[in-house]
Amino acid sequence: MTDGESAFLETLAEADRVHFRHLALVRPQLPSEGQIHMLEGLARTLSSPPLLTLMARTPHWLAHWPILLGLAENEATPEAIRRDLEMVVSLFDQMREMDQAPAAEKADRSESVKMLYSQLSVGLKPVAKLLAKQVAKTVSATGTTQELPPLPPEHPDWEALAALPAALPEQPSALGLDRSDRLIRAKQTAQPVELLGFLVDPDADLRQSALQNPLVSEDLVCQALGLSREAEFFEEVYAEARWYFRDPVRDSLQESPGCPADLSRRVGLSGHLVAALDRGAPDRASLRRIVSLFTQLDESEYQFITYWAKRQSPQLLRVVKYFYDRLLRQRSGLSSALPERGEEGRWATLEERVFLATQATQEDLISQVLKDPDPQVFQLALENPALSARLLASTMPAFGQDRVETLAAHPSWPRDPLVAEALVHHPQLSEGSALRLLEQLPGMKHAIEILRDPRLPHLEVKRRALDSLRTLYLGMDVPDRITALRTSGGEIMRHLPQEVLQDEETLRRMVGDRQLDPGILLRLARNKLTPRAVLEQIASHPVLMAHAAIMSELLLNPKTPREASMRIWGLLSEAEQQQLLRSPHLPTTLRTLG
């Protein structure tokens, strides 16, 4: 491994480093059929913008249509790159519609295709030409073209290739919107400054919507912590697992002037303890300091200390477990449920823990024995009649790999849908066990939740969930499809773009509803595969006037009919028009009007 690769690896999250090694290994050569399938799976499921940017800047990968389409449909792909790739998708969709159009419309459609091709970025024009030749005719006896983009060098500048593109021009301001529109805007805005404003807003619902925005980054959260004066916001960030374990976020929590004193003390105490454990205990005074810090540690901080110990000093896990169990015994009413003991404060014996595992009826006691370090106690607790599926599912995040596999092999518990769902979403469950449990999770909801979960590491599990979702959707009639699309908030459209967007009858009947969720209209207006007739129907929908984002996406979509685009353009204010004129994706006809 070169120094450049090593330096770039340090900038990636631990879960993304394995994927980067695969990409770096395959990149200098022509991919085989199996490697193309692997790259397609990564293009659809990766959630790391730098790695997706790296894939999008590898032209000989984009020459394979499934990889390009996967990058264009992945919402984690950076906005500027995704819009460029969507233009290529739209180009071929318009070419297909041009071939099927009546003779009187072919000339107009042809001009639209040429105009859209002229707006492609310089790097994507050769890719579009190559894909067009593959569709149009063969130029070799094997049926494949020989005009491939040049292969990249063996040791490229990974940081430059994975550098995120410049942000798109700012969208119109959210000022003047009512509260419901601001909630939607907080969840969907692509402007970092506007998103930062939502994060520090006094309204708790706005902050929660902003935290669900896929563009929220670690740097943005750290900035918001430094600016916020809302004590609840600090607790909200601290309560989310994706920020709880990050050192920069924890430093910002401790250093921010608005952070509650108790939370700052808890986080600071953990920092001192980690530093002391890292230095070790060369003398008796250091050992006493470590013991003192452990006795002051809050229960909520033990997850972070355990996470640190697993990565840095696995031999200290027994020490962390010792003090954590000691804390639990001090705070719980365990002594009242155990058999009488002559000596107060001593550890419970194995016999006493077995008694609890089989006889306890209180949920807090059952939860404790499920976390017992002895696997025999855990197996006995699984047979306790008082153990409910809800309690088992809520305790499951604390289980390790061995305990999760034991539960997955249990004869009865995996048959419960609630337990099976919690097991499938557990990040330490093996792929084979997860595939077996998929049979216990029928229905669209479970498939969508699996595809949505970024912690799920198994691509084959997600692929089978996608196949199940596709089979269920295609087996429905039109009213059921509309119900499924509306119930999922358009989430099915994200995972099955080809099946949903080529079903024009379903889309037209769904858009005809005047009470349709604006989020679904926004997805349809944005996607370059949406039929022209549906885009024209959206342009006349009554919801359009209240949502500038839908109007902007219609104008940026090159498939929107010209008459509808010109009508919408006249509804925008001068400031909104100027914002759109800065976008490189605005069609030429509207740019001429501007």
C-alpha cells in the first residue's frame, strides 16, 4: 500500500475502508462480469460521498449502464455529480421516447436530445457516446465496442478523486414559508447555511427534521453545537448513536458555551478516563485516579468507554465490565429479588443468577440477566415465560455476535416478526443467518426498512429484499400500487425507479389526487425517468404554487414540456429566477428567457 492510499484511508470511516480497498484493487483494470455486479451493488448501497465520488470519476466504470444508473439513483451521491449522471439517464430516456414518438414530433424531440447532450459535462460526453454505440450497433465480432475510456494509472491521487464537488447554487430562501413547509424544507434543503439555521432553531420539530436531512455532516453538527443556545439540542445530538461515538462531536459538546453543565461534565469525565487508560497505571496514584474516574462515570457513558476499549485496548474490556456491573448493582433493586445473602455488596453467584434467569418476572431484572456474561444464563433467560418479544428486541442492541447468532438459531424466537426484524437489522448478525430470517419478514414495510438501514453490511441481504419488494409491487393492481406509494412516502420510487416511473397509468392516477403528499411530487419532478405527460400533469397540480422546490425541480428537469416550463418560469419571482440561472442544469430555452 502506498503512502497516498494510507493517508486517504485515515480519512475514511472504518466501515468504508474495506470498500475502498476493493475499489482501489479493481480500478486500474477492466472489470470482469462478477466485478461489475460488485460495483453495481456498491453504487446502489454505499453511503460514503467520497467513495461514490471516486466511482463517478472512473469513466470506464460509467461505461457500464448498471453502475451509472446505480450512482444516479443513490441519494448519498453528491448533489452536483448525481444531477450530471441523471442528465445522462434522461438523455437515453428521451432518445427512447423519440423513437416511439409520432413522426410529427420526432424533429422537435431530436432537437431536445441534441440540446440536452450539449449540456452534459465534458467528462460524461464520451461516456454517453459509448453507451449510445452499445445500444445502437456493435462494432466488433464479440458484440462489444472497442472504444473504451483509457484506464487510470495504478497510483492516482485518491484525495483529489474523492474530493466532493462544489455545492450547487443556493436555492430560494425558506423565509415566508409556513411551519409545515419549513419542516419539509429542513429535511430536504441542500444549502449548508440554511441547514445550519434549522439546526440551531428554537423549534424542536425543526431541529429534528434538520437532523434527518441526509446532508447533515459531522462538521455541520459541530458548527451548530458551537452556535446553539438550546439545551435540548445538545441532548438530541448526544442521544443519536451516529454522533455519540464521534470524537469531534464530543469535543464540541464539551467546549460549546451553550452545553448543559451536567452533559459537559459527563463527556469531559469520559475524556479524562480515556486519557488515563491510554497512559496506563505505572504507579499506585495513577491506578487510584482511574478507579476514582470509573466510580464517577455516568451510566450513559459506558457505551463510549466500551467502544474505545474494543478499538484501542481489548484487554481492558473486563475492567469496564467490572465497573459497569458494579454500577448496576448499586442502582437496581437486585438485592430484593435475589435469595438472601449474608454479605452485602458481594457479587451474585452463578446459582443466584440462574435463579433470576428462570424465575424473574420484572422487566428490568430480565433485561439484566439477558446481558449476563455467562452464556448459560443467557440461554436460560430465553426460556423464561415472562420474557416478551418487545423486551428481547429492545435489549438486542447490547448483544455481541455470539449472543445474536445463538438467538438466531433458537427454535422459537426467530419466528416472532418483531424479534426477527431486530435480528436482521443487527450489524453483527452473519449473512447466512440474516438470509434465513428474511423468510419471517414478508411485506413491503420490512423490505423497505432493510434497504433503508445504512448499518446493514450484507449486500446480498439488501439485494434479496429489493427482489422481494419488486415482486410485491409488480404483483399489485393500480389502486394497491398507489396506496403503497403514498404509504411509503415515495420511498418505493427510490428503490424501484424503473418499475415505478415506467408505469405511466399508475403515476397519472396518483398525481390526479389533489391531496397528494408534496414530497412525492418533488421526487417525481426531480427524476429524469418520469414520463413527460406526468411532468406536465404535475405542472398543473394545485400544490405546485405553494412549493417553490417542486417548481425548481420541474424547470431543472430537461424532460418537462417546454410550454409547462415557460408557464412555471413566469410564476417565479425575479430573485428565484436568478437563483436558477446560476445552475448549469437549467435548460437552454429557459436560460435564453432569463
